[in-house]
Amino acid sequence: MEYNVREMQPNEYFLLNDFLYNAIFIPQGVTPPPKNIIEQEELQVYVKDFGKQKDDVALVAEIDGKIIGAVWARIMNDYGHIDNDTPSLAISIYKNYRGYGIGTSLMRNMISLLKYRGYKRVSLAVQKENYAVKMYKRIGFIIVEENSEEYIMVCELK
């Protein structure tokens, strides 16, 4: 599958709401929540006023001009928050495009970009049941904290 990875343009930031909803891990057999769940304050921290903070950065994957995945980072007090110098990541690939290495490519590109911008590490939170945990470990994330449902993972940007 051929795709292109590039920086998300400001006029595309509105798409992050849809990607945020699609980033919610739904375990097998669980009914997906309503779309308006992303309006909750603890989820809006990922997308509200994106592009207005100096640390906001997003990459997209596109096929034939259609954006099919996104990874974005900002320093925020989210589920994966480590400290005020470490950006947290969110990533989402539309379901039909998962399993083709697009998420890995987006993550590697984001890690390179954050390293280039001078960050020392990046963090994320992921539910323990999420199949993406394996990918995060494979590209260098380690578990630094956990609770009953999720891991907080960090990748050192060396």
C-alpha cells in the first residue's frame, strides 16, 4: 500500500477531532461510545486549539490525497503526561488502513521530528489490551508506569 507522510497543515487541524474519536480503543465485544464523548474535557486536551501552542505538531498519512491516519503531539496534562517538557502523543489510523505499517511509519517520523526539535523524550498512554502496545515497544517505548487499565510509556529520543 503506497502512502505519503507529511506535516498536517493548519487548515486540516479540524480532522483531529475525528482521529481522536477513532483513537479510542474499543475492546472486542464492547459497544463504541457516542461520538460526542470527545467533547469531554479530558479528551479535548488532545485537540482543543491545536496549533496555537508552540509545541503542537501533527503528521498525517495520505493515500491519493485522502488523509487516512494522523499522529500528533503536544505538551499537555493528559493520560500520558510525564512532565511539562515532554510532549505526549496520540495516533489514529482509520480501521481499513490498519496493519500495513502506516502507524509505525507515522510514529517513526514523529519521533525523528521531535528529536530534531530538541525534545529528550516523548510519552503516551495506551490501554493494556490495545494491540498497538507491541508496536510501541518495537519502536523503543518502554513502560514507566501502569494502572489496572493502561500503561504510560516513554521513548527516549537519543
